[in-house]
Amino acid sequence: MWQSYVNGLLVALGLIMAIGAQNAFVLAQSLRREHHLPVAALCIVCDALLVAAGVFGLATVLLSSPTLLAVARWGGAAFLLWYGIKALRSACSAQRLERQQGQGSRSRRAVLLSALAVTLLNPHVYLDTVLLIGSLGAQQPVPGAYVAGAASASLLWFSTLALGAAWLAPWLARPATWRLLDLMVAVMMFSVAAQLIFA
């Protein structure tokens, strides 16, 4: 049992720590202190559900359906391009921080819907979480323990990201930092979209 748990923990940590669309979004929300804890909780729950779905059969279904994979690919690419353009426009806007402060923060519902879109419309989430982690988990002696280990990795990572970034926010909240963060998010979104389109 513990071997399956540790395997799930290590495999999930190795994949989840790579900077991707979901991590960039959580980091941005944490630096803004804009509903960052609910966003992290949503990412943790989604990861746990997707890993469980993959371990207990969804990976097989996705691999056997080219139509579902195509829908995930092109829909995800379109969303990532749109989000990347939005981030790039924010990075190029000279008055962005001042306008943002004047407008106040977005509602929790709007932020959580964006987090859900970044999580579920990104095909790499399905490739990593459902197919890769899920198919490995299905081969474990105790698949349930493997799912628990992967969920623990998600809990550790997103909690650390949300709380650590929020703690550093007073030092990182400079106009140049915000522009760099938005530029990083844009580059990440465009690169993932390009991989999907040209793969």
C-alpha cells in the first residue's frame, strides 16, 4: 500500500511542478491575493478527480476515441491562444496596474470559472493527469493508495504555491514584476497552444 502511495506522490510531483498554464494562473492569482486559496483548492480537487478517473478507466476511453482527443486538442488550443493574447495585452499596457487597483478585484465566481477553464480546457492536463498518471496508477498493486499519493502531491504543491506567492506578494508587487508575469503567462500559453496545433 505505501509503495503505491509513494509512487503516486513522486510521479505526480514530478509532473505537476513543471511550470504550465495551471501553475502560472495560480501564481498570478496568489501574487494578486485574489481568491488564491479557493483557486488552489479547486486545482487540488480537479487533479484528484482526474487522476482517479484515469486510474479507474478514463485513460482507456480517451485513448480509444480519436474524436474526443481531437476536440480536446483544438478546443484547448483555441482557449490557450485567447488567454495568451489577453495576458500579452496586459503585459503591454502601461497603466494596467493602476487600472486594476481602481477596478478592485474580480468576483470569486469569475476567478474560479477562469481557474476551471485553465484546468479543464488544457489538453496537457488530460495527457499528464489522466493518461500518464492514470495509466501508471492502474498498474499499481493498490490503485486507491496511488490516487491518494497523487492527490497529496497536488495538495502539497498548490498549497505551497498559493501561500508562498501570497507571502512574497509585498516584495513582488512591482509594475515590472506584473509585466514579466503576464509575459511569462502569455509565452507559456502560446507555446502549449503551438505544441497542440503543430504536434
